[in-house]
Amino acid sequence: MNTRAKFLFVMDPLETLNLETETSLVLMQELIERGHEAYWLQQEDLALVHDEPMGLVFPVTSTGPLERAEPAWSRLNQFDAVLVRKDPPFDTEYLQLTLILDHLGPGVAQFNEVKALRNFNEKMLPLRWPEFTPPTLTTMNTDQLEKFTIEHRSVVVKPLNDCSGRGITRVDWDERGDFRKQIGEALIGADGKTRFLVAQKYLPAVSQGDKRVYLVNGEAVGIVNRIPKPGSFLANIHQGAQCEHAELSARENHIINTIAPFLVEHGIFLAGADFIDGYLTELNITSPSAIRQINEVSGEQVQHSIVDAMLARIVRQRRSERAIFDRTAGTWRLCSLPRNPCARCNSELRRPISGAQMYQRLV
């Protein structure tokens, strides 16, 4: 790709991030080193002005250390790509974020599509292929959770809308019935209200690790095995898990090949598939991470493949659009034929325009 692209990252507040492990910064730096532009936007600085999504955007000039220039209000449709990298919880504000970003134009590539972020839950998405998952229950009903625990004797209980191992509990059946108290406590969120939980049969093989497979447009580009620290069953990096090199098993490779068409169809370009003992336990799509850890254990630079794929997608998206001259702004912009059938720009809509051709007209 021989034209400069502008990438907007929708991020959590800077003070909440671990800059040493943040995957988004690796992608930003790779883009900057290739001559592209990276920008930072936080949820509280997002606005929908009538039907125009806008934001108070920070240009990122470096990530080592992180350096950001002065922010300015910008139209989000001027960017080539938007990456929503805000971590769960998936709350009301997150939902409203996706509704605002629904107003992005067809010329903006989305990694991932905001509709997919809104429509699919990371912990429930694997259940579209139930033959590949451990026994799972999703509910806020106490009786159902108790029956599930009695049936499977040992279960892992997760809040439906959180991440990084937060709030995850192992519940073991016991004759005295103490497990019922554990279930009752897990059902109550930080706000004091009953919440949905995902319960899965406990897989003892987690002691040998939980594989994170990083998928780009349905293809595996990197793998890391995360081993819980002694005395723990949590294989999350944020919970102290150790990382080691891993390979895909034949079953895991089959699962990835099976789910890939669905991911591509629904615009889930970046995903983190988690495997324990050959079972697909989660499909992380909000802000899949572990690039740094994959690089450390494999000696590879996974961000190269990710950025290559994103740039290729932008080129394809530009070629599928048309370019017309925006007389108000004085620049060329992308529009799609169905949404711009006006006679005034028909002469410009008759033929596709490549990214390089558009760049020449812009300069």
C-alpha cells in the first residue's frame, strides 16, 4: 500500500492501561513505523453531531514511550479505519458507543465491525458450535446454576460481560451445600444487582494451559499457551499466568477452519480463540490481546501480519467504492454508488478508483 492511511483507535482511558502489555500500542507503533497515522479516541470524547460521528482525537506520534500531540475535534468518517479497542465490561455505555459508530460511512474499514461487537458476546459466541465447547450454562437463575453444579460436580462461573479473569470463580459441589452460597455470591455484581453468569464444566487440563490463538480474518497468525500460576485455575495473563510456545492440534485447527467463514461473514476481523484441552471456551472479539506474549514465545512479530491484513482490507474497500469531489471540503472523498446516485457526480461514479489514484487527486 503506497498511500498513507489514518487509523483511529477507540481506547480506554490512558491511566487504566498497562502500557507494557497493551496490544493496541504494538499495532500503533507498527503503523507509525510504516509511515501511516495512528490516532487515539476515548469513549467520553465521542459525539454524534446530528448524523456525523465526531471525536476529540489525539494524534499518536510514538508509543515507546507513548507520546500524543494536542487533540482536536475531528470527523470520524475522515479516517480510513476504526479499531474499537475498549475492554469490557459490555455495559450501557459500550452499547451506546456502538450505536454512535453505526453512523460511520461505508468508506471506513472497521476492525471489528461494531455490529458484531454489539450482536455477539465473547463467552456465548462459541455456543454457535456447541460440539466444540464444554458443557455450558448461561443464566441468572439460582436453581439452574445449582443443578448444573450438581450434575458436573465442579464448574467455572464467569460474569457474562467482563474480561481478564475478573470475577471468575470455581464452584465445587459439596454435601453440606456450601456451593449454594458461592453461587449466590457470584450472581451479585458490584452494583448489588443480580447478573447473568456463564457456567462451564471445569476442565482439569487447564493446569497444562489455555491456548490463545490470534485470528486475523479467520486465519491463525500466532499462538501462546498460558499456564495458571501455582494454586490457581485462572489462565489469564492479567492473573499472573505464565506463557509458553504452543502449536495447534489437529482438532483445534479443524475448529478454526469451521468457525472462520462465520467470522469473515460477520466482519470479525480480529479475534482471540481460547482453547482448553481441545475445547473452544471463548472467542474474544472486543479487544483481543496477547500479541506481545506471542512474539516473546515464538520469536515472531505478529503485528506485521495483522497490519498487512488491515492495509489489504483498506485497499480492497477503497477499490469497491467510488471517489467524488466534495466541493464543500475541497477534497476527494469516497462514497458508494447506492447511497450517492445523484446525477451531479455520475461522471465520477462510472469507474472504480484505486487508493493510489485517489491519493494523486488529493495532492
